[in-house]
Amino acid sequence: MKKPENVELNEQETEALLARLSSCSLSRSDKKLAAEIIQSYIWLQWALQETKLSLNRLRSLFGFCKKTERRGYLSSASKKDGSAEGSSTEEGLELAKTDGLIQEKPVKGHGRLGHEDYTGATVVEQAHDSLKPGDDCPNECGGRVYSLKPKAMIVLKGHALASATRYLLERLRCSLCGEVFTASLEEGAEVQKYDASLKTHLAIAKNYAGLPFYRTEMLQNMVGVPLPDATQWDLTESLADGVYPVYYEMERLAAQGRIVHHDDTVVRILSLMKENREKQGRERRGMYTTGIVSQVGQYVIYLFVSSKLHSGENMTKLLAKRSPETSPILRMCDALSSNLTVAFKEILCHCLAHGRRKFYEIYDYFPGECRVVIDALALVYHNDAVAKEGKMTDQERLVHHQTHSAPIMKGLYDWINLQIEGDCVEPNSSLGKAFNYMVKHRDKLTRFLEVAGAPLDNNVTERALKIPIRSRKNSLFYKTEHGAFVGGMLTSVIHTCVMAKENPVDYLTALQKNKTALFKSPQDWTPWNYRKTMEEQALSQAA
């Protein structure tokens, strides 16, 4: 049998065909059979399209689809198939630039790093070997030399994560009394086998760079400085035992934040997986890494918790530490039910980017409708970018959005309601579900139009969760809940330090060397004030 041509019919064409069939001379049973065949064909076509959408979503989880949701991809697709022409956010942004709403900054430099960028480099000042300022010119021209700006050179050297120094101390024994005399270490030599900096680098490599212990062990064996994975764990756990007061202080501060974002990603914990195999029925078996981002004044605190609790439960535990007299919290998350189990005074916001993503995923199948939504939201994000560029206060930003974004959102929702009420979209289709999501959560998705400081989306948490996801891709799992707790604690401290633009190596090393003072007053040793504390210590000791 020859393969038939692919025939595509829309709803109007189908109805017209059915009308023509009903007017022909076929018997009633033949007409009924033909109509059922056509309707089955349309239903099958719709079902296959929905299945293809689901498969595309599944493929995206494994990295086989575009990893970004930039509109540039949609623009190129529109030009190829000729659809969705007309409205373009790029045109709107270009118009905004010409109107002076956005000032494009010229690109500076040529992409090369200057020597000032190497802030962690050891500085060596080298004087001239034969001249100093004021000396006669060697060319005997009668002039004198004077100082210029030093010529800068950068020399980079490679070394293993852990390096070792082997001391061979001479020993002498008295032939009469038998006492042994051992040479002393040179002044400034280390007396501990495992230096504080080693613990710091191991923790950063494992919990931030995602380098598994066994891989580090292999690399160290290659360079002749063995460092077994069990030893690495002992050193990392020892570091966590010395810095946990800072983590709990960060938790306390995060609970007082005005704006808190949170979300989940999956994690594997072998001890919990073993327990899950013994569970019966519908008992919970989930394991999650919750990312919490709290804005506390001018500081941002990042917390990561890996356990069998989902983000709603972890948020409940965190907010239990919130001061009762504090104003209601602005809480940003997506609309999953696991994110909503929080019993505290709050103003709940939902992620606008999640709503946008539902249309981005089905753009190839409904380009016209999806383009309307994506273009409208792009203009809203543009307005938010203008507010950030202008460094507006929360109240000024609210007024700006109410002036420029509120009409856009009202027009968008009027159009969506018209599509739904006019039966222009199948409610159970992917497009219908995307529309219903926007309508159902309208109040929380548009909170930025009502509350000063309310965020548009939860992207800050999704970016932060890339850190534990990186570790999950490389190390695959935690062995125990204790190991997951240690990993989450160190990741929280390190990432908060990095985002505060502090050097995590200097910070963690300083915490280890000032352990006694840290345990007495952990509030003085957060990433943003530890340098001031160390300066005050140095001044008091000098006095």
C-alpha cells in the first residue's frame, strides 16, 4: 500500500468537510462512519502533537534542546516559516533606546586582563639593579633619571590542589647518655600536617566546583602527593565543624529578610534511598535540594539544604526563626503545591518566567498566540530593566510599573480571556493549559504591580541551584544525610561569600585561624564584616 500524503486540517476546514458530507447521497450510516473517521483523525493529530510536546520537554531535561529561552531563537524561527510577523520586542527595545529610556554603554577594553585584575597575586617590587631616582643618565647626556609607573608583568604557575613539603630533620644521639637531639624547623615553617588552606581548597573544589573526592585523589596520585578520598572527607568535615556558627547566623539573618526566593531540585542520598526501598504504599520517597535566597538589607544570603524535606517545609523551618514584630515577608516561588505549605504572614508572589516558559516550549506549534504573550512579557521585563538601570527605589519602581507595565498586562489578560471565552483554544491542549495557568495565578503573577519591591520571577534561585546541580552531575549522590548537611552548609557559606564579592579562600582560612573568636560572636564573622573584625583585632593586639 502506498504511503498516503500528510493531510492537515484545521477546525474550520473539518467543519466545512463534515457539512459537505452531510449533504451528499451517502446513507445515514455511511455519513456517520465518515464523520467519525474524520473526527478520529483530528483527535489523533491533536494527541500526537501533545505527545510531541511532552517528548520535547523530556528531551530538554537531558540537554537535547536549546538551553536558553532567548527571543532571538524565536525571531529566527519566525523568519524561516513566515509566521508570527509583526510585533517584535527587539523593535520595542530599539525604540526605547532611541527615546532615551536605555543608554547603551560603550564596550571598553579589548578583552584582555590587566595586571590589576589579578587581585590574588603575590606582589614583588623589583628595584633597578644599578639606578635610582636622581642618578645621572647612563648615556652621559647630562640628564637625570626620575621614576615612572612600574612595568607590570604577570607570571602564572600551575600546581596541584594539594602540595607537600618534606622536612628531613637531622638527629644526633649522645654516645654516653643516649639523648637524641633533633634539628628545629626553620622559622616560619608549618608544623601542622594539614594546613587550613588545604581544607579550604578541598571544600571549594568539592562543594562549589563539583570536583568529586575520588577524582581529586586520582589527580593527587598523578603528581606524587597522595590524598585519599577518606582523608579529604575528614578534612572537609573538620572545616564544617569549625565554621557552622556562621552558617546558623546566616540562617537567622535570612529569616529576617524582606524578600525571600526559594525553589527545589532533586538530589540523591543513598541512606534515604535505602529507606525508600523498605517503605510501603504511598509513603513519601522524595529527596530535594532546596535553594533559598534572602535579601537582608543590602546583603543577599544563599542557603542550600539537601534532605527529604521539600522547599515549603524548609521555608517553614527557616521562618520559625523570624522575629514576630517583623513585617510580612515577600515570598517568591513557583506555583507547585510543595512550595506553598508555609504558615506565616506573607505576601506570596509567583514566578512570571515560569508562566512565560510554558508558551516558549510550545512556540513551534502555536507561534501566533505564543508570540503575543512572549512579546508582552518582554516589554514588562524591559520596563523592569529600565528601573534597575535608573537605580529606582522600590516605590519609584512600583510607580514605573504601574504606569508602563500595568496597561500591557491588562491588555494581555483581556486577550487571553477573549481566547478562552471565545472557544478559540482547546482547554485541554498545551496552549489552553498555559492560558489557564496565567489566569489562575494572575494575582500572584502580577504582584509587582501592587507591592513595592515585589520581584518578577524566581530566576535568582534557579541560577543559585546550578551550584548543587553541578555537584550532582559530577559526584552523583551523597552517602548519608550528614554528608548532605555538611555539603549544603559549606556550599551556602562559599556561595554567599562569592556573591558578596569576597575571596572565599581568604574567608574560610580566616575563620579557621580565628575559631575561638568565631564561636564567641559569629555575627562578627559574616562574609561582609569579617575583614573589619580582623582589623579591629589587629589594632587591639598592637595596643
